[in-house]
Amino acid sequence: MYNDVDRVLFDETAIQSRLQTLAETITADYLGKELAVVAILNGSLIFAADLLRHIPLPLTLHCLSIASYHGGTESSGVVTFNQLALPNLSGRHVLILDDILDSGLTLEAVSKRLTEAEKPASVRICVLLQKRKERIPAIAADYIGFEIEDEFVVGYGLDYQQRYRNLPFVGVLRSEAS
Ligand code: 5GP
Ligand code: MG
């Protein structure tokens, strides 16, 4: 598995130290409020587990299973909700966690659906990675771990055909592996 990786972009130490700072910013912004964290599975599983342990605020955790990639390295543009029921978020301060902001279609669909269905008090987006590119929709994350160039990455929760999520770092696959 490690042999399939061409370059490591962020190793375990870099990720943990960035998450610590990110968590401090989020904690300061939401001081005195109770958060409703919505983690988008499967990609944000490992990110959410590590980040939330650095946020000493009262919060509830909700998971939404979404699929928007269908095997390749390009977004399909079709966002599928794998469950019908949404968590009850009305009046809550919602923080959506996802692994990566690429085309923005997934996060746009999720925040729109949650906002319309649940009338939360506020909705913000936090991603581990954001790709540097123009986006239609013009959606941006409120909290970003790292900005990266527009290339396909794996590891630390991010997959290629459901594999590589367990790599402890974020890296770029060798072209032979994808
Ligand atoms: P979107 O294009 O809607 O912003 O991103 C949809 C989803 O595609 C992300 O949540 C993530 O699961 C996946 N994705 C986007 N870019 C990458 C990437 O570079 N690597 C991996 N493994 N998944 C990605
Ligand atoms: Mg994902």
C-alpha cells in the first residue's frame, strides 16, 4: 500500500499540529454555544475523530453518509444521500465536517438540504483540505486544515476506490496506482 504513494503532502505530525490550531480557533469562535457537528462519512471519519478530541466544548455528533464520487478521480456531480432521516438540527449551531472541498457540489447540497429541512441557527463548514480552484457553486469552507493544488490525494480518511483511507498521512498516488 505504501509503495503506491508517490509523495507525502502532510505527515502525521503536520496534521496533528494543524488540527490543534484549527480546534483552538473553532473553540474560541463557539465559546458559550453548543455545537451540533455533522460529519460526512466515510471521508471525514478520521479527521473528525482527531479534531473533535481537541475541542473542549459541549457538542453533539451526527453522521451523514453521502456519496458523490463513483470510483474514479473526478467528481461525478451527482450527490446521493445514503439515508433518508436527517438529524434534528433546528435552532442548533451546525458545523459540517468533510474531508475535502473539491468541486463544492457535495457541501453545497448538504448545507442546502440541512438549512432548508432543519432551520439551524447557523451553518459553517470545516474541511481538512481545500483545493485551490474556481468553483461553481462559489462555496468556500469557513475552517480549512490545508489548501492544496488541484490534484487527487488519498490517506487520512480519503480513498481511491475505497482503499488507502487508513494511511496515516495525506499523499498523492503514483500514476500507476490510479
Ligand atoms: P466535491 O467535488 O463535491 O467538492 O467533493 C466530493 C467528494 O469527493 C469529497 O467529499 C471527497 O470524498 C471526494 N474527493 C474530492 N477530491 C478528492 C481527492 O483529491 N481525493 C479523494 N480521495 N477524494 C476526493
Ligand atoms: Mg467524501
